[in-house]
Amino acid sequence: MTKHTPGPWTIVEDPESAWTEIWTKENQAIAYLPWTVLGIDKEEVAANARLIAAAPDLLKACKEFIVALGPPPDLVLKSIAITEIQRAIQKAEGN
């Protein structure tokens, strides 16, 4: 399994180049998001940047939630929720 770059990730806007960037605490670039490509405006880029920057935290929270729930219960609704969270974790981890 390939591991992702550990968080936290931060958002840096560069008005000089019209890019929003995602950086690690070690000052490594994770992503560059241009403000005006394919019709995506600056507000949508900012929303995408927030989602990308939150990815390590979201992954951690999902994993902690699964552990806190314990073994899957027989209740159908909880089982479906757990399955969806597990799918999201697998997608994030490339499994």
C-alpha cells in the first residue's frame, strides 16, 4: 500500500501566479490548483483546496470512527454507514 504524505496540509494562495497551493508542514508542495482553468472560478478552487487540505484529517477521523464503533453490528443502517466509510478509506489509501 502506498502511503500518503502525512498532514497537516495547509493552503497557500499565490496572487502573483494565480494559483492556490497545498503544502506540507515540511514545505513540500502537494497540489497546485489554477484559478481559471476549464471554467473553474476562484471560489470553487478555494473549496477544492479546503477539501484537499482536509484529506489527512478526514481519513484519520474515518479510521477512528470505525475503531470506535467496534465490530459491525447487525443493524442494517450502521452496517451500510460502516461499509461506505470503509470504501472511502480504501479509496483514499488506493486499495
